[in-house]
Amino acid sequence: MTLVALASIKGSPGVTTAATAIAASWPAGRRVLLVEADPFGGDLAPRYGVTVTGGLASLFAAARRTLTTGAVWDHVHELPGGLPVLFGLTGVHQAVANEKAWPVIAKALAGLDADVVVDVGRLLPHLAGGVRDVLDQADALVVLCDPTLEAIVHLRDALPGLLAVMRGRRLLVLPTGSSGYSPADIEKALQIAVGPTMPDDPAAAAALGNKHSVKKLERTRLLKW
């Protein structure tokens, strides 16, 4: 099974939206779990008006005792449509308080009988908040980046550290937005694999954020991407 982490270096280029879209579009026949591991807190529960009785917080509590890989599913909810999600923490204070439990959690996620898409949000200095433990288990890291000069410069400066952490595993950059530098320009500047630009699709993004519905969401530009 595969664990893919999505992150950003600076700003809010849409990591949660991208992670949700990717998990929702996962190949049929493969079980997938979406995990909110952003140290600043999860967004999906408030967006969907869910009262969380499980989620990452209760999984941390379980990890203080004995955590088996299969027990992760006891803390998972489902979004409308059936996408399994492990809701995130309420804020950075919870992330700091539970940071030492992350090695156990990350290994359990990597050992699941499912593919795992993890939203780690904006990367903290030294990959704090459990992010380093997630990346240690990840098969791939996808970094979203606005196609602006300043965002590309910030990413360029962070790349050596990220490449060292990934140790030869896949690292892919995904540009966001409808204007700016092209994927080819960014790839030439960074000398790293750059995927197709995440489309600016407000209607699909709003639907994924439970702000309104869209007929045939799977046919939107975002979900096709």
C-alpha cells in the first residue's frame, strides 16, 4: 500500500482541497484513507459540521497504550459520499502536546491495508508537529506551490532539506492557480519533477468544502485533474 503526503512551504495554496480531491478520485477498487495531519488543525470537521467522536485526537490517546494497525479504523469517520477520513486536531496546542506519539501513529498509518493520503499542511521549521514522522513513512511527498517568483524561491531554499528527508523517494511539485510560471518553467528552475497545474476551480473547491453542491463533481476540472 502507498502513503502520500501533501504539503506546502508557504501560504495556503490549497493543500486540504488537493488532498480531498485526490483521495476522492482514488482508483476504484483500492481502499483509501484521507488523514488530516496539519499541526495547525484540521478543517474538514467544521466544514462538514461534524461532531468528532474519534479522529486523530482519540487515536493519540489510544497510542499511549497499545495501538495495533487495524485499530486506526476505529477512529475514522466518513464524509458524505463515503470517503473515509481521520479528522485532524483542533489546533497547534494539541499537536505540540502529542508530538511524541507521532512515530507510533505514522507507522500504523503506513501499515494499513489501504492507501493513505495525508494532508500535513504548511511545513513547520524542522518539520515539527509530527510531520517528520509522517515523511519518514511516506512513499511520496507532493508539495503545492503558487507559481509566483517568491513562492518558487521559498521552495528552492527548502528543497535540499526535503530531498534529504525523503532519501530518494518521490518528491513532486504541483503548481496551483491559473496564472504565473508554467510547470516547465518551475521544473527548469528547481531541477525537480513538476506535475500539471492544479486548476483554479472555485465551484469544485466549494463543493469539496461543503459550501454548496455541484452536479457530477467527478466531471469538474479539479476532479479530472
